[in-house]
Amino acid sequence: MPEWKKPLPTISGETKPFWDACRQGNLLIQRCGSCQEYQFYPRGICANCWCEDIQWVTASGRGTVWTFTETRQNRTPGFEEEIPYVLALVELEEGVKMFTNIIECDPKEVKIGMAVEVTFVQANQQVSIPYFKPAA
Amino acid sequence: MSTVDLTKAAAIVGIHEHVTRYAPDKSELQIQGESVIKAVEDAGLTKDDVDGLLTAGNIRNSGLNLADYLNMYPKMVDNTTVGGGSFEFHLSHALNAIAAGRINCAVITYSSLARSGGISVGTGGVARFGHPRLDPSPDSFEELYGLTTVGLYAMIAQRHMHLYGTTSEQLAEVAVAMRKHASMNPEALFRDPITVQDVVNSRIISTPLHLPDCCVITDGGGAVVVASAEMARNCRHDPVWVLGAGEAVAHQGAGKRDLQFIAAKQSHEPAFAMAGVTQDDIDMAMIYDSFTITVLETLEDLGFCKKGEGGDFVSGGRLQVGGELPINTDGGGLSSNHPGMRGIFLLLEATRQLRGQFEGTPRQVPDCQVALCHGTGGALGSRHSGGTVILGKD
Ligand SMILES: [Zn+2]
């Protein structure tokens, strides 16, 4: 496996279930057992009603591009080599947005509203990272 | 909730802009120190009059280190650092402390050596590879994807274009207006006029933003002295009153906020309510222009035009001196200076305009009575702050 030059996540107690699931090919988000609201990024409390009854649920992995940009300049190692790449905010079917890259797609083809689905790239033995690609 | 009337409880009485755009031989503390001394002198006050110290930046030039450097013992220290708009928050906080009788006089100051330090403010990527982004990620769900500051504004521009048909040419109008103003400012970094075509034909940094849609990178600094009404009456210049102030943050909202509405949407209402004025009363505005899209979104969410109509609003010379709403008459961050956090320069130029400092030259906004400053810090696409202050003459 080639060396992963891009940043890796800092996995904490709060987020370990998320990264464990990514290794299995599942995208987890959180839902509050009290107010039933979904939230992302994962955190140890419900940001909506301020309770601690947080449950992990498996997202469908489907969503649409809410917005995006084709990055033409970034001197950060790992990203510089991939220019141009697409940074996007994807809105999941469950209604929460997450940052991602749109991969397996010509940047010129990316459009707001485009249907996408999650795909995972193994960064190393411990970490797989969720990305999105055009929906099949 | 009972409220104290804060309008005209404090005024800007002294200003200084460190005119440097490149100062590799100075320290950040030195630029702050020199700026503080000259701003206090501009007010006609002395070191002993100042009992509040407000600054934003890093740990090296925090209020603690700065008080040490200046050998002062302030009764109030405020290091609020919420990105480029921090200084509008500082003015709001100084107003509170003065109105409450805790202090009589505060100095707000800032410096940065972004340019001589070789810092890629907009495209340098994430914290672990050098200079941190202005709004570091709170966790690990962002930096994995190669976010840049430019990219986080570009995404909002892309969405604005999608929803409202805004064009690159309309965004370019903002850059053209700022360059025109910079041509009247001898200290500005870039002073040669540009056209809309120049902007849209230039290199793209992050779609849809071109290089001239992005602010410059410079060194720089400055200071603002704020005093109680009583003290202000006895200062060298006529007081520039703080009429109103409002503070807000905006963020992802646990993944559910419509990011097309920025913090200005929340911060402007309390500021206008406190000041007792409306958008029609504003003679000129200093609008944080990290990127052209920042100006367009800010003008919409401050209520100068309807959501989605920003593209038309910024066109046709409206933002230029002589237009309906002149903004950033110093040339702004897009052409004059941007040392990382530009909010202090908004207060400086608005004060100059209200003092009538450019009377008899094209830079002066005629009969300037009321000015608005809105600072945006962080990134529109992830999380940012918005501080609105409204300033006025007697
Ligand atoms: Zn809840």
C-alpha cells in the first residue's frame, strides 16, 4: 500500500464508531434518541436538544451535491499532486451535509444537485476514508 | 430583559494604520506597539489614559504579551479571536466595558507579518502542514478533503450562481471597484486599474473564483482608541460615535444550516436596532472583502438588497465613490492590504471618512454622516463570525 500523504483523522472515543464502520464499508451518522434529529459531524451530545442520548445509525450512503469547487491550487502535500480535485458538500438523504471529495468523475462533470453515493478508500491498515462518486 | 442604552456611550477618538505592506525586519509586537503609540497620540491622550487592551492573533502577540511589551496594566484584556472580523467584536466589547463604567478608554490593535512570513493565507491547506487555516477544523471530518480558505468561499459562490444566476462578471465588478478605490490610496498594494474582462480572463484558483476575486497578502497592522463619551468630548478630533453593534457566528449547524445565509444576517439587526437607523441612512460601508463573494453575500444579508439580488446590486458602479453605496474606499482587502485579519482596517477607514479626512479629494464620500463596518472571519463554507458596527458623527 503506497504511503498516505494526506492528513489522517484523529480518532477519539467520540468518533471511533464512525471510523470502525468506515473500515467495514458503512457510513454512520448520528440520531438523537430524544428529539430524533440527525446530526453530522459526529459528537458526544445532541447539538439540537442538548441531551446525551446519541445513537449511531447507518446512512443510506446516497445523497446529492449541495455545492462544490474544483480546486486548482493547494500546496499541501498529497493534495498538490491531485490538482484539480473536487471539494464538495454532499447532502445525504437523511438531510445532513458533509464535506467530501467527488472522485471517479471528471471534475468538469460535477454539478450541483448531482446524485452521488459513498465509496471508501483505504488510507492504511486502520483507516478507510469516505468519499463520494456519481451514483450508479 | 432590561437594557442599557449603549448608543453614543463610546466613540473612536484615535486611529493609526501602520502603512507597511512588507516589514520583514519588524516583530508583530513592534508593529502593534508603534500603532498603539501613534493612535493614542492621534487622540490627544497619553499612556495613562488607556485602561483596556483588545487584540486578536496568536499567542505571541496576545493581550498578555502585548501588555508586557507596552508595560501597561489594563483593567480589561480581550483576546477575542474569531478571524478577520475580530476587531468589530472588540469595538462592541469595548463599548460594553465603557458603558458599564469598568473602563474609560480602550485600545484595539492588530498586526501580522503574513507576507514576509511567506504564509499562503488562502491556499496553504491545513494546520498540520504549517500555517493553520483561519478556522481550524474542530475535528477530523474536514481536513481530509483538502479544504482551502479560497475553496470554502468558492463553494458558496458556486451555490449562489446556481440558485440566483450570479455571474463571474458580477463578482468581478467588486474587484474592479476596489481597485479603483485603491488607485486613490497611495499606500495600497495594487493601484493599476483593472476591468471586468481582466478578472474573468485571469487564472482560476478554485472554481468559480479567479485570482483577482481573492484578497492580497500583506504585512500590516494598526490601532484604534475608543473612549467614553465624556473623555471623547475632550479629544483632539471630533468623536466618531459607536451607534450600534451586533455580533454573530454561523456554522454548519450540525450539518443542517443553509450556509447561503451568512452571519451578517444575524448580526445586523441588533446593530441597526441599537443605532436607530436603517440601511437607507448608511452613507458608506466597509465590507470585509476577503473574496468578491464575501462582499456580495454580506450586502444581501445586511439587508442592502434582497437575497439573490447581490449580483445586480454590486454592478454598475454602485459600490464606487459617487455611487449609491460606496464601500471600502481604501481599496479593501482585494487591492490595498490583507494581513490575515483585516477587520481593524474597516474601523480605520470608516473613521477617516466620518472625520472628512479626504475632503477635497476624490476619495472622500461627500457628506458622510453614518458608516457601517461589517467584519467576516473564518470561512463562509464552514464556520465564520460576523460583527456589524455602525458609526456616526455628532
Ligand atoms: Zn436531541
